[in-house]
Amino acid sequence: MVKAAVCREFGAPLVVEDVEVAPPGFSEVRVAVKACAICHSDIMLAEGSWGGTLPAVYGHEAAGEVESVGAGVDSVAVGDRVVISLIRSCGHCHACVAGIHTSCSGEFGIDSSAPLSGSDGEAIVHGLGTGTFAELAVVDASQVVALPDDISWASASLLGCGVITGFGAVVNTAKIEAGSHVAVIGCGGVGINSLQAAALAGAHTVIAIDLDADKRDGAFEFGATHAVDPTAPDAVDLVKALTDGRGLDYVFVTVGAKPAIESAQWFLAPGGAVVIVGMTATGVKPEIDTTMIADSSQRILGSKMGSGRLAIDIPNLVDLYTQGRLKLDELVSETYSLDEINDAIASTKAGSARRNVITFP
């Protein structure tokens, strides 16, 4: 038995209790979790924003050490340091062949094997196919990528979601051109990585748009050239003034908030694109002026997990980090023990943290 934070009631605090984690099956890996970041997606899941079945163990942005591997696994070995992500790829479905690993339609044995159970044998949902709010996790081999030794567990965990999602939206989904005018709406744990990516990709203008003044100020550390308060009456005019009156080539919306998504198109230049990164709760339907989209030849792009391909993107991000070009350590706001997970979640919901991380002995 190991300790895990179990969601037993939507909207209620998580309960730290004993769970049983099955050994790895075919093409699976069991990992001793060393760090797991708190992502807003975990919070939305625990609040029931997307429905689901309980009890469940959430958590999906993690890093740890491989404890054991199942038959057919040759990509990692026992003792390897790895980053863990919810992205998994069968490698042969239409989406995977097209390079869209985040939309893989393959079947995985782990989905039917129920790797988590309570001390009394009760079935516990393996949240997002990851379940890393626990001392041990079993995932498909495609969900882990080996890491070098010179990166802390807390910093490494962020690669699994927050970094790859924000960074990948810019370089994978949008593929922005050097010299572009770019804005990021929502400068939290995902958005600041979109800022970093835009700066590294050679964007001419990188505008941080956030309700929180501290986040706007902090955005300059991650590559922002300007910051705008979206509640300012002249916010659109301010953005256009910063882009020679033309507007933005790309607007990345990294928060799942209806007003943020609805506001994005008004900052766009003709031919520009809104990239929706943050996901709203089920049933929330932002309104878009489709006449303007069509008349101005604008685009709306969806970006799940930064259109990430773990085996390609994680090593690239690690290289950027070791070269000193990608900030990871600065993203970690505070670390907590598993018993303090509800405090970590409360801090994240308050909006002051970039990324809170649960660390394990």
C-alpha cells in the first residue's frame, strides 16, 4: 500500500489514504513519484467541471524514478529518472501517424486493468490515465521520457504539462514566425511558458495580458516586452498602438475563462489567429463574432497539451533548460508534502502561484 490523494466528492478536499497500485502490465511502467505539480485541470476535475466518476486519483504533471517495467518496454529502464505526462501515443492510429499524439485513439491495456484500488479492494479511477497524486504511479510507456540528472524533481515535473502545453502552443500548434506580434492572455503556470516560447521564437512584440498586476509585472522575466490590463477601457487601442496600429498576429488564451476567450479576437490583425489553450468547464460556450473572423480571414486554433510529442519535445525543452534559455526553476512557487495537498490547491486557486508542487521523500 502507498499513500495517494483521493477525490471522493466533487468540490470537497482530497483525502490522503492508502491505495494499492498494480504492477506494470504489458508496455507499462511503474514510477516512484518524486514530484507532482498542481495543474488547474486537476482542480477542475476535482470540482466536477468535466463530470467523471469517483473515487479518483488525479495528478498528471509529474516526475519520478522508474521502479519496474512491464514486458515490451525498452524505452526506459529501472532506475531511470523520467518525466510523466498524460500524453500517450499508440504510434499507429490515424492521429499518431499524422503526428497529433494528443488525439491518439489507440487502446491501452491500462484503461481496462484498473491499476488503482482502495485498501478494501474498492476500484479507484486512474485519473487522466496518470494518477500521480500518489507515491507510485502506473502509466503507459509512451507517457514517460528519460531525464538527465542535472534537473531537480520539482522543475522536471513541470515539463509534463505546464511547460509543454504553453511552449508547444506557440512552436507546435501556431508555429509562429519570427517578427510576429504576439499576446498571451493569462500569465499563470501555462501562459508564462507561451511567453517564453514566443520570445525564443523571435516574436517582435510579446504582450502579457492578465487581470493580476503582479502577474503582468512578473511576465517580463519570461520574455514579455509589454503588459496590458484587459479591463482597461482602451486595452484594444493600447495593443494596436504597440503593433503599428495593425493588431496581433497571434493571441494565445491560456486560461479556460469565457471572457478571456471572447476578448481575444478583438486584438487580432487581419489574418491573425486565436489559439485556445485553456479549457472551459463543460457547457460553457464563448461567443465569437464569426462575421469578423470570416471577413478578416482570421483563424481559431485549438491546442491540446501544446500539440506535444513527448519523445521529441521533452528532450528539446531539457536542452533549452540546460543551455540557460528556458526558465524552469523560476516557475516553482512553493513545494508541499502530500499531506498538504489541499493547501497547495487552495494557493493555486487563489491565483498567486505560478506552480505549486507536491514533493515526495
